[in-house]
Amino acid sequence: MPIPLPTVRRLSLYLREAEGLLQSGERTVSSSDLADLLAVTDAQVRRDLGYLGVRGRPGIGYRLAGLIGRLRTALGVDRSRNVAIVGAGRIGRALMAYPRFPDRGFRVVAVFDTDPRLVGKRLEGHVIQPLEDLESVIDEASIEMGIIAVPESVAEDVARRLAACGVRGLLNFAPCRLDVDTAVVDVDLTSSLEELAWAIAEEEDTP
Amino acid sequence: MPIPLPTVRRLSLYLREAEGLLQSGERTVSSSDLADLLAVTDAQVRRDLGYLGVRGRPGIGYRLAGLIGRLRTALGVDRSRNVAIVGAGRIGRALMAYPRFPDRGFRVVAVFDTDPRLVGKRLEGHVIQPLEDLESVIDEASIEMGIIAVPESVAEDVARRLAACGVRGLLNFAPCRLDVDTAVVDVDLTSSLEELAWAIAEEEDTP
DNA sequence: TAGTGTGAAGTCTTTCACAGCA
DNA sequence: TGCTGTGAAAGACTTCACACTA
């Protein structure tokens, strides 16, 4: 049976918490422990883990080691993946140095920009390469994922080029829809703030 | 009837597209136009706009001016809101300069950090203030929203302090759950990349 | 005629509730 | 006893389909 997307999003959080627990010396975790940590129900946790075929032990819970391994495989982070960042502006730079990416096996191995003042420079430990070299570098470095951190005006063009040279997934920070047939996950900072503004406005009306 | 959360998230995208259309000289838009732009169904668009009480005209569509106004009110972005950023690291700095925030009425009016090398300095047009001054500055500047861009270890503490001095909503970039009773929207970059990794792994299995 | 608004149906997701196991 | 696994029920969201209308 296919894993529902809402479940996938929680799996990532289960993984985060499970690793934290393992770190702090725990060996097992129950569905209600995890539920409390994430503010969901225990039935939800059991159902979610059920999709993965993870088996817990009645009276005990789930073995952390096995759980973490299974979560990693299901999420596709059981191995390293090479990532390219396109756009070395402020967002691109923040992502180049984001320590949790390498922690999870996401290796930033190439960074591109068009700005001649940036190209060739070393930023956050990465030498910025010219956008013209996108195709050749991507091929060579066997890059599977791309992060789009360019202005909206060129985002779709960049997305097409990445898709065309075999990049399998795009994380899109540009505020527009990318019409490509590669997997895309959007991170729209304005939308997130608007969702928050809605939540605030909402509770003003219904106090 | 309450607006479902998935609808709220789309409302933000409708607003983005509607403003783009108005800019490019359109006066009206049909549900199927919007549907094509966002890759959803036209029925979905009509249902979503129905929640807002927006009325379209059969044969014509929705008047953009009215639609935009109604979307703004529903999302709570019909006026400016003051925002504080806590944490002047790379993510904090990217957000300080993010041009779409002021475009949508989100005004960054205060930035805090603990690092003595940063405090007092001007970054991206903002003078970094010491975290000790959080409470006094927030009160004075009537700040409604907070952006948490600090390390996980202090995120919850910062969240509590913000909530305690009346901040109504938090946009959380720290990779942990914030257990406060203020509205929180999480932006977890690792989770987003993991969702993408899953999508890629998924289609490897079912090609 | 091109497009809305909306009951009703369908699908997807969550929760309940409880038998069963270590 | 404490916790899992899961049918069945409930609930949330989406789509269908069509009467209606400017």
C-alpha cells in the first residue's frame, strides 16, 4: 500500500526524534512517547509505522535501532545524495552552510550563479561556478537533487535545465510553480508567513 | 464554516497568481485559469473561493480586484504586521533582506542575537540588538510575529519568551517542536529535502 | 455560451476501540 | 500489565456533475 504524503512528512519527524532518543541512551520507544513528542495521537504513530512494516513489541515499544534504519530507507536517506545549489544569494549561502544537510547525507557538491562578481569566488567553502557550466558539472558529479535559490524570473528556466540533465528532484525556494516533470518540493517563505498571519487573524475572530 | 488548512495554503498561492494577473493587465480570472496556474482542479478553486464568500460571475469569472482584497483579509495580510527575527546567523540574515516580506506587509522591525560580535552591528539594514532586550523592545515596537532562526538548543526558550511578551505567532526554522501555546508554523529544511528524497526513491521503485 | 455554486459521491486520512501478545 | 496492530467508524478533503445564470 502506498504511503500517504502526510505520513511521509511525519516520518521525517519520527526520524529526528528517534535519533535524539538513541543519542540520549534510549533503546526503545513506544507509540505514545513519539506521539507526545510530535503532538499527534499514538494511534497515528502506530498506523504510520505500520505502513513501513516496522513491528513493535507489545508491552515494550519499537527498537530504536531498527526503527531508525527503516525510516532512513523509507525516506531514501539511507545513503548520501549529491546536491547542487543554483543561486548564491543570501538564501543559497545559508543553505550551503546548513549543517543538517550533511548530517542527513545531503552533500552540496556544486554551486552555481551568474553574477560575475561571485563566479570563481569561494563562499562557505564552495567555489561558485558559472551557470553555463551547469550541464557539464552536473553530469560529472552525478548530482541527483537541485536547490533552486534564484529569482523567480529565471527559476523555471533553471528548473528545466536541471531536469533536462537528469536531476531527479528539486527543492524550490522561488515563489512560483515549476512546470517540469521532475519531483518538486516548494518552500515558500511568504506562504508560510501568510499561513501564520491567517492563524493569528483566525484566533482574533474566535477567541 | 471553518476554512480547511489545505485551503488556506492554496489561498496564499491564489493571491500570488491573482496579483500577477492584475499586474499584467487582466481584470478577471476564471476558476479554470487559476486551476491551471496552480495545477489543481477548477472545482477545487471554486470550492476554496466559496469558503471566502467570494462570488464570481457565470460566463466571466472572478473580478481580480475584489478577489485580491478578499484573499488579503482572509489571510490576515490586509494590513502591515511588525515582525522580529531572533538569530542573526545565515538564515536570519537571509530573512532580514527577503524582499517579499515587506511586499506582503511583513515589516522586520527588530533583530536579536546573543553573539557580542554581532550585537550593535548593522546587518542588512538592521541593527542587531542583544537578546536581553527582547522583552522591552517587543513591547515598545508592538511586534506580532516572531521568526525563530536560532540553534535548536535555545529555540524553545526563545519561543517561550516571545510568547510571554505577547507575540501572537512564530515562524520556526529550528528543527524541533515548540511547545508553546502560540500559533507556530514550522519550516524544516531537512524535512523538505527528505520529502524530496522520498519522492525520488518512490519513483525508483515504481517507475 | 462560458463559467459559477453546490449537493452528493467519492476518496483519503485520522481516530476509535479492542483483541491479542510479551 | 503495558503496549502493539488493525478492522471498522468517523471525519476531512476533493471531485463529480449539473442546474443555473449573466
